[in-house]
Amino acid sequence: MQDRYKLIEKGLIPLSKYWSIRLGFLDILNNTKFFIPLIEGRKDVGDDLKVLIRISKEWQNKNEHNVGEAGALFRLLQFASWKFNLDKKFIKKKTLKERKIYDNPDIVNWPIMKLLELDNNTPQWASAAILTGNEEKIPENFFLNLSKEALNHYNKTKSKGGFCELRYDETLLLQAEAFIDLLKKGDINFKPKQQDDYCFARAFNLITKEEGKKKWPELEGHESNRLEEMEKQINNLCNEKEIDSKDHRVVQSIAMLALLKDKKVKFSYLDCVSKSWPQFWEFLKFVNKYIKS
């Protein structure tokens, strides 16, 4: 717990992308300012949240929006555009351009379970349905539960006034704590809870590729096919080859593994971590000094 407070105090853990995108999306959709003003101008927001802030300012006056690499935000906005006949156009950049994303306005009328079959079973379309009014009973799912919680929190704030709650990225915080424990004690106590834990868990041999595919088939449809990309980059690290992944979660996990193993390797795309953890390299330097002090 002491490590947790220290990491937050030092500004090394970003705001939660999951929570922020959902509440920011509701601000955009309803033309309100219950959340986005809280994150404007902060240094601990990643690239996806910067896209969110920019689009919030232009949503009412433009029909074309650059969503960058923000896949979750793109699906939420695209779903809303279809559902409410907004006729919006979205420009995708970098790895998002290469990802296969379902393109059919009819999905706005589909049930939650059918939406969960799309795009390698991503929960993002189903989350969009929840946030835009679908009140079906939802299956147990980290992201769907979060979407429901965010909607309830937004509606409560809207009725009472004030601002929504800011949250730090609990997924990255738990990974950071587990990594520090591993460096301190030589042992790791970490259980992957959802798909964005996979790369970290795979790096430290807490899950196999086969287990990951069975639990989270959507891993194939991110910035990379993370099931294959992790195997490739672990092999590159072992053979001291350049880490050439553009996937932020892959790079973060391999960099932590490299520090643990004291391996000096080159990363081709250092800046990709800014998508979700802009302070990552600063975090790694801090951890290295912290453990040795």
C-alpha cells in the first residue's frame, strides 16, 4: 500500500482511460461538462484522453472527427452516430487504420450478447449500447460492469450537480505494485483480471498464450494481435534483438521484463506508451532507483 501512495504522489500513474472515456463520452453525447473539464490541462492523461478532450470541443460544430488510435472511443462515438442519426465521419490513424472493425449501422438494434460477438468479442460495442440507453441485463464482464457504473455515476451527478469522480488507472497501478514487489522480493503475486492484464501476465509467465486466447479472444484485435506479439517480443528480448512493437501494452510489459532481467535492448517505438501511460519511462527510472535505494 505504501508503494501505491508513493506512485500516485509522484504522478507516475495516469488517470483511468476506461473510466474517463466513458464519462467523457457521456459529456459529449449530452453536451454537458460534468467530467471533461476535470481532465483538461492535466499532464497525466494519455493520447486517447487527449483525443477525447479535443473531440468534446468540436462535437457540436463539426461532422468529421479524427479519433487517432482510440479504438474504444471510436466505437462509442460511431455507435452513437448511428443510433441517433448524427451522420458523423471518423478519421482513424496509425494502428487503428489496420484493425478490422465491424461497420454496420444495424447493430444499434442488436441485443448485448450479439454485440459481444463482434470484432473478436470486444466489449466495446456492448458498452456503447449500455451508455446510450440499452437496459438489458448484462453478463459478468469487467468493462460492461464499468460502463453500467459510469452511467449510473454520471446520472447521479447530473441530478445532484457538481462534477464526476476522477479515478487513477487501477489496472496499471496493480501491475506497477506487483512489479515493484517482484523486484523487491523476487516473487510476484498477481492475477490477471481482464484482457489488458494479459501482456503483463504473459511477460512474467503468469499465463500462457493458450490460456489468454481462451479467456480473451479479443486480444487478437488490439493495436496488435497481442497473443502473437508478446511471443515475438519475448523472443526478441531473450535474443537481445530490437523490440519493434508499436503496441503500448506490449512495450510496457517487455520493458519491465527487461529491467528485471537487466537486459539492455532498444525499443523502436518508445512513444507508443503515451497512449495509456505517458509517464511510463519516468516510472521505470523511478522504480530502478527506488529499489536500489
